[in-house]
Amino acid sequence: MNVNDFMRRYSAGERDFSGVDLSAADLSWKTLPGINLCEANLSGANLIGTDLSLTNLSQANLNSACMRGTDLTGSYLRDASLVEADLRGAYLSKANISAFLIGANMYKANLNGSYLLGVYLRRTNLAEASLCGATMPNGTIHD
């Protein structure tokens, strides 16, 4: 699906885009809260500044996606793949995350109040990330 068709359908009120292929799509600065992108392919997509709050991204492929400043507040990322994703300054507060973040850049990301179960963080940059009140399987992270 191309971006124009996607945005036209979204504007018409459609919210279920599970399994959609938007790899390498430019969705920067779009407002798409509450959308269902379960099992979507967003690898290499440009999602800079995009509002994806309260979005279902379970089993989504976000490998190498550029997500700087993306709003993922309250989103669901169960079994999502964010290998080498750029999440600098992203908002993931109160998100439910069980994802592969191998080599992801989460510099200054906001993970306050997030639930992090089964998160794989190998080579992940969490420098200056905010994890206040984030819950992990073995307890709560405090600053």
C-alpha cells in the first residue's frame, strides 16, 4: 500500500491496518493515534515526530525505522521488532513493551511508567533515557 492510499483510508475513518506493508514509507509528522498496525511492516519507515499514541504495534516490524520524537505513549509493542531503530527522544511512557531492541538508539527516550516484559536490549543505547516508574519483571526502575 502506498502512503497516499493509506492516508486516504485513515482520513475516511479506517483504523485497522493490521498486516499492512508500509516499509520505507514517509509518515513523518502524521497524527495517527489509536491505529491498529499489528503485524505491519514498517521497516525503514520515516516516523519522525509521528503521533502513534495508543497504537497496537504487536508483532510489527520496525527494524531500522527512524522514530525520533515519535509519540508511542500508551502503545502496545508485544513481540515487535525494533532492531537498529532510531528512537532518540521518543515518547514511550505507559507503553507495554516486549520487543527486540537490538542495536536501537533510545538516547533521551521517555519510558516513564512503561511496562517492560521480555525486552531484549542488546547493544541498545539508553543514555539519558528516562525510566522513572518503569516496571520490569524483577521490579521497578527508579531514577
